[in-house]
Amino acid sequence: MKRTRKTLLSLLCAVGLLLSLTVAASAADYDFQGTGGQTLKLTAPAAVTVESTEGVYRNTITDPLPAGQELTFTFQLSAGMNNYDAALFQEKSLPLIAVKESYEGENLHSPTYVSGSKEAGITIAVPALEEGSYVLVFGAGIQANNPDKTLGQDIVFQFTVSADSQVTPPETTEEPEQPEETPVTVECPYTDVSPEAAPAVMELVEKGYLTPDSDTLLGADKPVTRGELVTLMGRCRDINAGKYTASSFADLTDDDPAMPYVEWAAGKGLINGYGAGLVGPQDQLNREQAACILARYATVFELENASGKESLGGFADKDQVSPWAKESVQWAVAAGLFTGDTLNPQAVVTRQEMAVMMTAVGLAEG
């Protein structure tokens, strides 16, 4: 079997088709598809195999669907469902979905919208079809709410309809009643730390990354400076601070505790100098500035949540975000650094807020 597959691939290379053909061995290989920042995965019917991609994603729904009754299809959209806008999807994306007899053929039906949510996905309905072979086509321009992300390529699902096929409802088993979860409490000796921030603060303190002001006070509400943030980053990465012996900035002395970390961060491109030999280590950080530095860190060290952006449309103060910081703030929302209904991009970051942001982005795992 392996020799046969190798021979097949060699032949495909010879005729220049290798890059346009992807073969899947089983339904387990099927996953999200898309090339324009938005990806789609059909979740019901669940049995899907990938045949090939030739400028188009081509898939097959393996089990026949019943003739003479309405059919429903459910799918998830990544880079969209987290901030799903049902009205926008119905207006702009639903018209890009069609049922045809072949991919190149005329539209037979335009599906109707049934429901949609982040948890359950999007369900569409197709009128009853006669026995035969059909394709469900998702157009390349589909997006859920982010105008900068689309599928990028058409996604096609071949399926058959049979009078002998019946929809078997999934087996349901009555789950035992689960006890109510008791909120996890973290013992925190610092009286100025909020309960919400305590887990993040204690994780960083226990690892030696964050230094409290005293045995009972963290200094939780103190504003964070650029030097303090990159110091915490450098400790998380366990850098060799001793190799940095002299400052290259006019406003950073050699004996400043933050000096080696600022030099390290500047060398990695995590912070930029102001020009004229200045780096501003004592300058306080606001939330959008912190988002920019954290986004660079996640990218440089290839953290799991280095990619991804969310629309800011749901935030009342989105217009207060500076243009140069917009992409970083979108990343911060997707990464879970910014939550709630407001962004507060110009608000000063406190030490306990910094701890929450750091652990949310995974910096404490370095």
C-alpha cells in the first residue's frame, strides 16, 4: 500500500498536480478548511472525507441523506464564531451558500438560516431533494463578522440522496447530575490583590517572576512601567541577565535593575526606542501599549496564541483605540487579555492587571 501511494505521488509530481491534490485516508483527517483567515468545518453530517483541493476544497459526505425531507447542515467558522454576528452572516454570507447538481452547475436551492451560536455552530436547511447526487457549495467570500477574514477558496461537499436512507437520531444518554463546581480559591497573603487577580499573581510570585512590596502587600494598584513589563518578560524566559553589562540608552543607567531586561527586550524587538538614544524605561504603560508589547512577545517566541484577531465591533469604546495599536488590541481580545464590554485602551496598567495579562497570554510558561 505504501509503495502504491509513493508511486502515485511520483506520477502526480511528474504531471505537476501534487500541490493541487490532497488525499485523506479517513474521516478523521477532515478538519477546518480555508485560506483567507476564515476557516470552516462541517460538523453535521459528521462523516466527511477529503478528496482533493484544486483551488477548491472538495469533500464527500460519506453517508447517504434521506430523500423527501428537509436536510440540515451544521458547521463551525473559526476566526468568526467567537464574536458571531447572526444578522451580518445572514445578510452577507448566507447568499454565498448553494446546493447544485455539480460544482460548475446552476444553483438548485439557496439554503435557509435555522440558527447560529458560538457553542452550537451555524445550522442551515435545504428543501427536500429527490434521489441523486448533489453538492453543497460554500463561497470563498464567506465570513462571520470580520471583514478582513474570508474562506479564501470555495469549499464543496459532495453528497447523495437516497430514498432508502433514514436519519437516525443520535443516542442520548441521561447524564448523571453533576455537583455544583466550587470556585477555586487561591490563598493570597497580599491584601491589596483582588480575588479575580489572585491566581495569576500567586503563580508569578511563586515562580519568582514577580516581587511583592512586602509580606502582605503586592503593590497591586501601582502603575506598570515599560521597564517593569520587560523585566517580568525576561524573568519568564529565564534570560541570562549577567551578559548585559552596559546600557545603550541615554535614559537607562547601567545600575538600573531593569537595564539587562530592557537591553534584552530591545534586542528582541519587543520594545522600540524613542530616538535620540531614549527608550523610556520609567514611562507608564497604558493597556493598548501593553497589548503591542505582549503581541510582539507572543510572535517572537511562537506562543500558541500568537495568531488570531477578533473584531472590536462589540466594544463601546473601540474608537478610542489608536490606529497603530488596533491590530494588537484585536489580538489581545482574541487571546483573552481584554474581556468585558469595554477596552479602556488609554487606562494605565496596574501590577495585578499585568499579572493577569501575562498568565492569559501564556508568558508564565516560558
